[in-house]
Amino acid sequence: MKRAIVFGATGGIGQAICQDLAESGWSLYLHYNSKEKTVEELVQKLFAKYPTQDFMPIKLNFETDDAQLSEFVKNLLPVNAVIFAQGVTNYGFLGDEDLE
């Protein structure tokens, strides 16, 4: 079975990627940091539509220490693909940005 991990699965782009991968037969790890309700709803929706596939939510804060990241990786089943759909948005004025 093909398995992927989608980092940022709760955002708009991440959810669309999860939908497309699930439709193509992929089982998924769905990463989230703070949007637990969103990821749970997405998992339920995908499982209802594709009951023979696995959809596993995983919580991870990227600001954690190396030991916790290593432990996180050890607990994953093998994956065939890794997708990064998460991002950070800084709101402000263009003139306030540092050129560097």
C-alpha cells in the first residue's frame, strides 16, 4: 500500500492534496500542530469515502527538540512520499520588511 505523510494537512492546500492522494489510493499520515478538530474531521471524511485506506492524524510542533523529532520519526510506518504543504504567514507592510 502506498503511504505518504502530508505536513500541513489542515490548511487549504494540504486538505486538497490529501483529497487528491486519497482518491488515487494513498494511505496518509495527516500532520497538524494546533488544528486537531480540523484534522479529525478530514480523517473522518476521507475514511468514509475510502474505507480500505488508512488515515492517521499526527501532531508535531516543528519547534520541538531533536530528541522528540527522532522519537516522532521512529514511530512512523514506512512512507513512500513526503509532502510539505505547511507554511508560515507574516502579516505586515512590504516597507517594513528587511531586505536581507
